[in-house]
Amino acid sequence: MQIYLPIAEMPVSVLLILGMGAAVGFISGLFGIGGGFLMTPLLIFLGIPPAVAVATQSAQIVASSTTSVLGALRRNALDHKLGAILVAGGFVGSALGVWFFAAARRAGQLDLVIVVSYVTLFTVVGSLMLKESIREFWHRRKGGAVRPRRKAGEHAPYLGWPLRMRFYRSKLYASVIPIVALSLFIGFAGALLGIGGGFIVVPALLYIFRVPTNVVVGTSQLQIVCTTLVALILHAVTNQAVDMVLAILLIVGGVFGAQFGARMGRHLRAELFRFLLAILLLAVGLRFGLELVLKPEEPFSISVQEVRT
Amino acid sequence: MRAFGFLLILLGSLTSTMVEAETLITSLSNHRVLINSNYTGTQIAVFGAIERDAQTIARATGYDVVVTVRGPRQFLTVREKQRLGLVWINQDQQKFPSVPAYLSVMTSRPIAEITSDQLRSRQKIGLDAIVNAPDATLVRGGTDKPFREALLRLKAQEGLYLEDERGVTFLTPDIFRAGVPLPAIAPPGNYEVDVTLFADTVILARTHTDFELVKTGFEERVGVIAHDWSLTYGLATAAIALFFGWLANAIFRRD
């Protein structure tokens, strides 16, 4: 069954889009990430114009993350205070990112900046997480007691910087300086790369701030909902590239996928969770990396600058 | 020498007034193609009749027809990835300031048999002649042939540029028909239809007409709202997203 998309100006298969929404929603709910870095390339592969793909998938991220946030709220698996700081810093970071985006475009190297950032971020974050997971598995196999997540009184020095705040839900008593820095960076990278930044928030909260896994997912989703809502409205106003029909199809698939993902995520062991997320990030990073290194089958590409009517 | 040239021009104009004895009448099956929610492309039929007055000499070779359909104009950039150290990145590019988003050429015979290369490139008859026209690219000089070839190849892969040497069929010696396929991804807008009549490699007559591909009903309203009330549209999409998120949560609450 085909349906015509009024803004993308092309027909798509309804079942295919629903399925894609469900699959990406599942991963999004499972790991507490937005999934934009998976959805955007899929939509572009289907032939949807890149601007429409980037703008429209943000609606799906809003929907599936809202589901996750509401679920986390009910289970009290959400740190409001930490979330609020991430959101506020994220907005400032986004403004800086938009400015840098325009500067890179003027310099004519935007494509390169984006691909290189993708590869670096994904492979670095992915391999760090994978290394950590393998070490954990190794400890467990050797029969030694698994290191406790955190001993009383033991913490990294940067958490002891001034302006300390207490985050009860996250079992965290730390300086806000590294947290604000993280939120600025996420907003910056998000605006530059067109992503929500969940895949940076999740590992950062897990490893740098040692926040419990279940709280990480809910808090990260809260940050994603807020940033992506702003992005969605900005895309609609500045580019008029949000396709409502495509958005609704992706949303319907996505919210149900996210529910199942979140449910499965709760039954997943924390080590396995981190291992799987590491593999996912590494795979995406390698895919972008290969695209950069391998000789392309078709070296030429067309981009539409403007439509004359 | 000059007198000889003048004579040639005179002779040429004489023959051209003679060949104008043929008139071409064309008509489209549809001047307004509507896009609704189950639109998956369509086909436009072009009908034509060749009228001759009593003085017209009989043509020994018969007639040939070329139907050219040009979609809305686009400003395109074609980029080429090249190796730089370890990585492949976009380097060279060529801009095409005004090329049709859709271009099809339907002919009654292989286009090389209908008329000469020179006439084709001068009159922009045929896919190659249009894409290789000197004014198609923005930056002159340098290597632009590979970019023109890439444009043609990539557009042809999408079904947006095509040439069909059996696209025009003669129903009688004076009446012909051409089917112009419009793929679903051909964008809405104005489509120009040029019909050129040939006999013995010479252009006898031309007609120009057009049709419009437009979104209707829901599709049109969504497009208008997204464009004219973009903030409302963005807020509405956000509200829909939040609503569905809440709805899914409410449905799955029983755990």
C-alpha cells in the first residue's frame, strides 16, 4: 500500500515506514537514545530528500521519547534536577552549534565536518564502552567479585570541584561544572550533526557520573524530548521540511516499538545493556568510516540547491 | 563569394516558406494532473495531426516526430568524490543553474536517424543535446563532460530523464500519439511539451503546450499550511507527536 507524502512529494510504502518506525523505536526505547542517527540514513536511502528526512524524524523522536519519559516518571526512574541542568545547558550549546554549522557551511566543508565528527564520536564512545564491558565480563569469568559500582567516598576528582550539588535520584553528589560542560557539548554536537545526542548522554552519565542505568535512560530521554521539540519547530519554521504524513506513520510505528524496547530494557542486565549499546555505536561508526575510506561505486552525486517555479 | 552566400540564404528561405505548408496540431490528454494520496505516477498522452494544404509536395521519406517534455526547473550541483589521503570526499563540482527536474524525449525513430548532430545540438533536440548544451553549466572551462554524463546517468537511474525511440507511434501517416510516463517522484509544477515535426532531417513545424502537475485536497492543504503557517504547522506536528507518545504510554500502562 502506497501513500503520497505531501512535503517530500513522493509516494512511500505504508508498511515499510511503519516497520522502520517500530524497529528504530524499539532500539530507542531499549537504550534511551533518540535513534535519529539510525532513522535519517534509512529515510535518505528510501529517496526522501535529506532536509525532509532530518526534519521529520525529529517528530518521531519526540513521540517515542515522550512515551519513555512518561514510563520513567511512573517508575520514578528520572532525575528532574539532573535533567533540568542538561536541558538548560543543551539549549545554550545548540545555539553555539547552529552558529558553527553556518560557519562550516561558509567554509564549504560542512559534509566533511559532519562525517568526521560522526566517525570520531561513534567509534571513540563505542570502543571505550566496549573495552569497559569486556573488562567487566572478564572479571566475572575469572570468578573474582565484580567491582562494586561505587565505593563510599570513592569518586573521580572532577566530581569534587566547587559548586557541588546533590542529585538524590542519581545517587550523585557532584560539582555542576562537569555536568554543565557535558550539556553544552551535547547541545553543540546535536545542532551540528542533527542528532538528539542521547548516545553521548547515556555513556557519559553511566561512566563519568556513575548514575544507575535505569535513571540514565529516563533522564536522557527527558533531555531528548526537550531539545528535539525545539528542533522540530525550528525545522518547520525555517525549512518547511516537516512532512506530517511521514511523521505520523513513523510515530505510530515508533511509539509501539519504543514501548517494547523499554520493557525489554528493564529486564536486561546492566553489563549486557552497555555491551549491546557499545556494539551498536561501533557498528554505526564503522559504517560511516567505511563510507569515508572505501572507493565509492558512484563518485558523483546530485544535490538540489533550489527549485525554480 | 558573398553573392553566392546570399543566394544560398535566399534559397534556404524559399524552401522554408515551402515547408511551412505543413501545420501541426497537437493536444494533451490532460492539462492538469492531480496528485492525491494514492498517486503513484501517471502517463500523459500527446496526440498530434499533420495537416497539409493542396500545394504541399508529397514527402518521399515520411514524417518523424520528436516530443520533448521538460519538468520544473531546478538549480543542481553535481559533486565528485575524490581521494584525499585516506578518505574519499567531495571535491570537484559543477553547477547546473536551470535544468529540468524531469526530461523525456519521445521519438518515432532513433533520434540519430531523424536529423543531423548539428541541428540537434542547435535546436536542443534529444536528451544528449539538451544535457550537453553549452549554457547548461555555470562554470565554463575545465572538465565538465563527466559532470554532464553523471547528471544524465543519475537522473536516468531515477527514471526522471529518459529517451524512447519508440515513444511516438503513427496511427495513420498523418496522425500520431505519444505516451509520456511520469514517475511518482517527478515533482509538482509546470511541464512544457514541445512537439517537433521533421521530414528528411528538416524541421517542418513545432508546437508548444504545457500541463500542470498539482497536489489536490489534503495534500495541497498540508503543503499550503506548512508553507504559509509554518509555526502553527510545527506546533501542530509537535502536539501530534506528544499526543501519540502519551497515548502509547496510556495503552501500555497495565504493567
